[in-house]
Amino acid sequence: MKAFLKYLDQITHATEEQKEKEFWDVSGVLKDRLNEKLKFDIRPMFIHTTGEPAKRSNAKTKADKLVIEEVDKWVVLDIKEVMGYIKENKKTVLRVEDLLKELEWNIIIPK
């Protein structure tokens, strides 16, 4: 996920304590997209027991954006919108393609 950092300016890395208690990894400004410094959850994906790529998140996160790596692109989602979607739809497992259809705020960054 460090490859995502090339899309950010004004980068600040979270301390180990911030990573553990606030659930974010890096803050910065998304180049040529936004002008606000935001906190990003860029933790890597893992393989779920179903064999599908997955990513964990936490309702207590202080991150503003969730970054998901796909083969050919980065998907950047708004954490508050994702959490609202989870709560409204009572979901525990989400698919990126569904989130892209259902959520208003998302950015696709081709690799």
C-alpha cells in the first residue's frame, strides 16, 4: 500500500499508537483531486476465509478515507459514508463494486 503514497502531498505517517487506537495510517492531500489534508486507512488487503480479498475496518476509526487496492486501480471511499451504509443496510460484509454503485463519494485512481 506504500505505492499509494505517490498520490499524496504533505504526507504525515501515523505513530504506532495512532495506528492502534485511531485506525489510520497516513495523512496527506490527495494530489490533483482534493485540497484538504485527510487521514487515510491504507492497511493492506488480506485473503478472507472465503478466498476473496478483504479489508477490515473499525467503527472507531479516525480515518477520513478508506483506500482499497485493486489490480488496476485504487478505490478511495469516504469512511463516514461507508459506516452509514453499513448501519442503514445492516451489513457486515461489503463488496467494492456494490459500494461504488451505492455511495456518492468515491474516487477511482488508475494505477
